[in-house]
Amino acid sequence: MAQYILGISAFYHDSAAALIRDGKIVAAVQEERFTRKKHDPDYPLNAVNFCLAEAGITASDLSCVAFYDKPWIKFERILETYIAYAPSGVSSFLKAMPLWLKEKLWMRDHLREKLGGYEGRMVFPEHHESHAASAFYPSPFDSSAIIAVDGVGEWTTTSIGMGNGNGLELIYDINFPHSLGLLYSAFTYYTGFKVNSGEYKVMGLAPYGEPKYAKLIFDNLIDLKGDGSFKLDMSYFNYCAGLTMTSEKFHNLFGGPPRKPESPLAQKEMDLARSVQVVTEEAMLRMARHARKVTESANLCLAGGVALNCVANGLIHREKIFDNIWVQPAAGDAGGALGAALVAWHKVDGQPRKTDGRDSMRGSYLGPEYADDAIEKFLKEKNAPYRKTSSPSALAKEVASLIANEKVIGWFYGHMEFGPRALGARSIIGDARSPKMQSIMNLKIKFRESFRPFAPSVLREKVDDYFEYGADSPYMLMVAPVRQERRLMMTQDQERLFGIEKLNVPRSGVPAITHVDYSARLQTVDAQTNPAYHALISEFDKLTGCPMIINTSFNVRGEPIVGSPEDAYRCFMRTDMDHLVLGSFILDKTAQPALEGDTDWRNEFELD
């Protein structure tokens, strides 16, 4: 009889559920995709229901439920921290305690109730054990060093471990309040972006600045050792006792209060972003070198929220510290659901693990899929004009032609991605050769800051023609330089430009995906993992000689990635996208009736 294990992460941010059957991944999805609440932290009711339905089972068929951390140890950390900083932080303490006393401390009973009275076995791995398991167990490696870095779990903020077969051991850690993730989040807060959401913006903003504040950070905020261990000077931070990330001492050090959200960006914010990025990269490099030394492994697996920093990941790759690197595509807390389930199967139950040279994430296409019949039924209910293409190859050819004519396409096809990246199932796509496409997609479609870069989806077999990389990057978690011969060198006048002035200077023959530092956040696409998306890019290559397209997530700022045909249609109609692909169907914006009882999303956002 098959054994099913359900993994759950919840009650902090990015709650999710994952289901494995006899050790193989059946399904995994974040709750936000159903509730439309970005980073939804609540119990993942819809995600759990989807996973069970995908396997055709109910909760009573589960052999185990695994939760991604140990609530009592986390509560111990919170309580000890409040006591240590008392009487400071009383307002934060009073805000947090009711939820802990009502629900979080009684997690076992709470989960049983939510699962309809489930009476079976439950497992509670530690938070960083779940992260490490999510990185190693699905990886293509028989054995590997593991690094997990995030804000904080129970106590741990950074861990180095080793995976071998079905075994996994964490051998080194750094504990709260000393946290590389929270250091980065402090600068996210100080530069006016939202913590646990805006870190991507800081990373994207960094190349517009200079690391003017890096020495100040090293001299005052962080004592970074040669092995990557570190301590923070907590007098500059407020996250232990207060409701903000930074203290007045931090503000005085950097010359003023935090930037107000949505206010104009100044060169200072760009320089701060570059500075904390440089510090983070140096810390990660030192950790990686230490991990190589203590584990003697040629392979590295990465997880935790900081592992989503694809610039730092790319630097570790270029430094050749390890022969091979694999990053869990759902590296943040959502991936903890999968990690917890895999801990239960491999480590607790001692079940064997086999690898075949490919990872077991199936491209991270682990969420819901909608059949053409269901899509067509929805379109008819909406009275939305559409055309059904005759075959997948006909769809690929037609959409490739539209992209070549600078049309912006909403692409909704196959199983939804697990993790924060759109990987060619719930994507907005366009022509990487177009010098105006970055501005069009940022301002008219995504309704977000103009400085934010876009990623290329490039044919795996042709990635080396354009980028200095030489490996797979299927999950858009590696940044690589554009090859020298593909770059457009700047004039002397262009070299003098500062900050956002750099934005409109083309850097290569594919300017829409080339960042101002001649880098790109790669997604390599192979025919085995996503045949429909690979076919589309192949047709575009035949048509234009360019083996890549722009790929950005199918959403607007402040919204989760679309999950259903209805979500996709609504986003399509509220933006300046030209066409929408839903499975085999193509919709033309000019043929659509007005969206009743709705307004254009662009009026809801004030852009920098």
C-alpha cells in the first residue's frame, strides 16, 4: 500500500502544503495562489485540499503529517528575547501573545482539527532541518554540502550541513539574533520597501549604486569572520524588541530616517542596496568556502530565504568553490512544507533515496493544472472571444510570431509552479530584443518600479552562446554575466551616468533582459521538463535567431502569481497585455468586452 506524507508550513509567511507518495513528490503549492493574499501566512486549507485531491485521497489515507518547525522551541526563543529586552518591546509582546496562546502552542491539536480529526502520526522537524531537507533530498546529488540561510527559524538563522544518501546532518549553526537574512531585511525596511517581500527590489536596485556604505556596515553592523560566521551589533537594530527593523542609532549612522514607502528613490537608496548586497555576497562566499572545507564535498545545495538571492548564488558558482550547485526553487518558508515531508520519509522512517542525475522537482511544476474543457467552459461563461489552436506546435508558432511583433503575452499553460518564480507556466512573456520592453512591462503591465530587471528564458542548448555560465539554471536562481562579445559598450557620456539614468542605455542585443551591470537572471529551458515552453522559444529562435524571451511572473505588483484561468483573465483585462494564452486558447485584447464592475489596476498604484 502506498504511503502518503503531507508537509505543511504556516503561520509566519508563505504558507504551503506538499504531498509525497512513497518518497516521490505528488504536488506542492502556496496558499496565496488560492486566497489571492500575497505571502498568505494562514493555515493552507486550499493548498492541502489541492494536494489531497491531486492524489485522490483524503486525510484519513495519510501515513504521516509533517509540520516544518517546532512551535514550542520558537515560542521559547520569542519569550526569552522579550525577557532579555524588557521592558522594551512590550507592545510587540502583547501583539504576538494572543495568537501563540490560542493556536500556535497547540499546533498538534490545531492541525488535527484542520484535517478533519486526523488521528495518525505527526512529525515536527526543526525549521532549518526542513530547509536543508528541501534542498538536499530533491537534489540530483548522492551526497552534498548544504547551506541554509534565512531570517530565523526557532533559534537558528544560518546552518551548514551534510547530506549523504538518505542521511542528513546539520553540523554548524548561527543563532538569533545574529541573522544575515534579518540584516538584509533591515536594509529593505530602511530603503522603504516591505520586509519579507521587498528584498527582491533591493537586489534589483543594487547595480544602480556604488558600495559606498559597505565599509560602514563591516565596521559597525557586522563582525564577519573568515569562516563566514558573524555577529551583529544589536544596538543598530530594533527587531528583537520593537515593531521596526532598525534603531535610531542605525538611522544616525546612515544619515537620516528610513525612506518613506512610495517616495522617490534617491542615489542614497541605490548605494545602500549595493552595499548590503556586497556584504551579503561576501558572507555567503565565506560560508561556502567553509562548507567545502568541513564537508569535503564537491556539491552544494542551498535553501532558506537568502538562497533566493540569485546574485550571490551566481557569484558562488563563478568562484568555482563547488563543482555543482543546486538551489531549491521554493527556497523560502513555502519549501519547508516539502522539506518536512521528506524528513519524515527519509530521515525519520529511514527510507532509501535514489538519484538519477536529475533533480526530483519536475521543473517545480507541482501546482494545479486546468484541462482545455474547464478553460473553455470558463471562457464561455465570461462571453470572452477566443480561438482554439489546432495543436501544441501551432500554438507555439503563433505565439512566437506575436512576440516577434513586440506583443506582450500572458502565458497560462500546464501545472503551476511551486515557489516564488514563474517558470513558463504562469508567465508574462515578451521579446528580449526590444529596447522598450522593460519599460512597457514594468509600467504598463506589472505596475511596478521601472528599475526592476526582467529575466530571460533561454534554450538550455544555447545558453552558452549568450551567457558566461555553463550549467543548468532551470529555476531562475542564478545570475550570470552576458558574454563579452554580446555586450554593447557604453560611450564616455554614458559612462558618466548615475543611478536610474543608466536604465535606458542598451547593454546588449537583448537589452530587455540585460541588467545595467551586464548580468541576467537565467532560466534555462529544456524540452524534457517543459516541452510546450521549449517549443515556443524554439519557434521564436527559428523566426528571429534569438533563443530566448522575456519571462516575468503573471501578476501585478501586490498580487500573487495567478493561479486559475479566472485570475489570469482578470489580470489580462486589467493591464496592457496584448494577448492571453489559456491552454490551447488564444485571446486578443482588442476583441474582449469590457470587464464588468471592475477598474484598471494602474489607478491603484503610485509608482516610483
